[in-house]
Amino acid sequence: MSIGTGAEVWSAAVVAGLSADLFVHPMETIITRVQSPLYAIRYKSNGRIKQNLFRGLYQGFGPTLLTGIPSSAAFFIIYEGMKSAFQESGHLHVPPWAVHVASSGAAELVNCAISNPAEVLKQNAQIQLGGPRKPWGWYTVQAIRHFSAHPARLWTGYSALLASHLPGTCLTFGIYEHIKAQILEKMGETDPQLAASTSMQVQVSTLSAGLAGGFTSCFLVPIDVIKTRMRLAAGGHGVETLERSRRPSVSFLNIAKETLHTEGMPGLFRGFTLTCVAATIGSGLYLGCYEGVKLYIRDMGEVSD
């Protein structure tokens, strides 16, 4: 991957990451609150949803903003770099789906390592209660203060993050690249000029990514619920008892057992519909923006040449 291509990918990744985070964060805040074991206490009353479920939807956005740029850039630089390496090595006959799975998997390992601490801070900030006039960033500051005494807890849920994101990302990108290639190939048979146009490629990328992301997320909701509760428990928001909140770590298996014991199987599918909707919109916006900006920069470079 050349320097020019690297700058092109980096710029597109930054725009895509910021756009998706800005749009999807409110939905993720609601999902975190719904998946919290304190949902029935804090956000429901007499079977009805309280208004505070929809307040402060951008709580915890600061950590997401700070790590979104490097994690998104690192992901796509590794993803595109590995794809190029496979394609340029003529002696390796690797099927396209395997290239996409391997490339996205390697990229996601780095992405998770960068984003996990920010995700822990974000979700603990999202669940905090407070008055409607708190200054912007107040909830994040409170979360940082809590974890400053136990910085190791910022890595709580990393195993669950990998367990959900690694296969999820591999499956999403495998499906995404396959659907996109099939649509553009069929379209190219009837109208090659239309299939090659930037606008059509962006539309196809957005549609393909949305379908792939939404489909994949449906299978990973239970892991997402457990991951959320592990992080909230690390911040003292996961359970009612003081003793539990003081534990240095909470295992994936213990959280899964507790959820099944107290809420049954439905507890592992909390926020199922909204999670799938958010994944569909977020994936479509993320990869649609990425492809759009990347192709725009590439076209501008060709014009200037």
C-alpha cells in the first residue's frame, strides 16, 4: 500500500468513524441502559419506561471521540494493507472470502486493544444518573475518577469484546464484501458505466454493509449483554450490592450464570431489536462513508494528475 493510498485510507477512516459514532452513540446509550441489570430499577416504573432513559444520550461520548480516530484509522490501514498484500502475492491462491476474514480479523485485534478502555468509560458514563443541567463531559470525568484508583479495570470485558467483535467483524466483512461484489458484478453486466460510478459504489457499499452488520449482530446479542454487564460491574453499576462492586474483576462465565439465574434466557437478549437496528444503521453509515470518502479522494487525485 503506497503512501498516497495510506493517506487516502486514513482520511476516509477518520471521517467514517466520526460520522458513525456521532449518529449511533445515542442508540448505544439506550442499549447500554436497557442491557444493564439496573434497567428495571432506574428506567422503569410500574411497567412503564421513565423519561430518564432518553436523557443524556451523549453521555460518555468523549472517550469514544478520543479513541475513535486512531482505532478506526488503524483498523482500515491494517485491513487494506493485508488485502493488498494477499492480492499482490501471485503465488498465494487464497479465496476472496478468506482474505476478507483474515484481514478484518487482524485489524479488529488492534482496534479492540485501542478501544476497550474507552468503551468501559463510555458505558459507565452512560449509566450514571444526574440532573439534566450537568456540564458536557461531567459523567465521563466521574467515570475517569472512579477508574483512576483501579486502572486495570479499564480492561474489564476485553475477552468478551474479542469474543463478540472478532467473529462478528470477520463475518460482517466477509458478507459485506461478498454482497457488494455480487451486486456490482450483476450491475456491470448490464450497465458497466453505472457500476463503476462513485455514487453507485457508495450506495451498494452502504446497503451491503447494513445488511451484513444487521444480520451478524442478531447472533451476538447475548455476548454483547454479558460484555456490557462486565463493564458496568467494574464501575460499580452492575449490581446492587456493595461487595460485588468492589470486586477487582468479574468473569464472563459468572455474569452469564447470574443473568440466566435472575432473568432467564430473555435476559441475554435485552435490547435485541435496537441492537440489530443500530448495527444495521451504524455498519451502513460507517462503511458507506468510508468508501465514499476514499473514492472521492481517489477521484480528486486522478483529476489533479
